[in-house]
Amino acid sequence: MTNINKNSIDRIERGVPLPSNRSGKTGWMHITRNMQIGDSVLCENIKELYLMKNAMYKLRYSTTFQQLENDKYRIWRTK
């Protein structure tokens, strides 16, 4: 049986919003499923671009992307 330190209970916090899960597999698929033709997503780096592109490929969406300033990318769902 595990001993619970009763002093640690005061560390519980409520109302703190969950972070966006864009980095996980389900996060990218969730974003992609909610996209309509013509919608776009700003990717902060090339890794995010490839993750987004892969998620769109798995859903058989057509895409196009453009490199922006500061090594950012924008990807569109085209079909």
C-alpha cells in the first residue's frame, strides 16, 4: 500500500487550462479533421509542417504549403 503524504494535497490546483496538444499524434489528427477545404494552419517549424502534412495524407486530403519568414510554414487543405 502506498503512503500518501497529506501535506501534498494542498498542491492540487483547479481551473488551470490544459495545454494544446499539437505535438501528439491525436492533436494533429484532431486539427486536420476539423479543417475544411481552403482552411490553413500556421506551422512554427518544418517538423510541425511534416507532422501536419502526414496527418492530412492519412485522411487523404490534398495539401499545399508555403514557407514564410522566420522558418515558419503555412499549410492549406485543398481537397
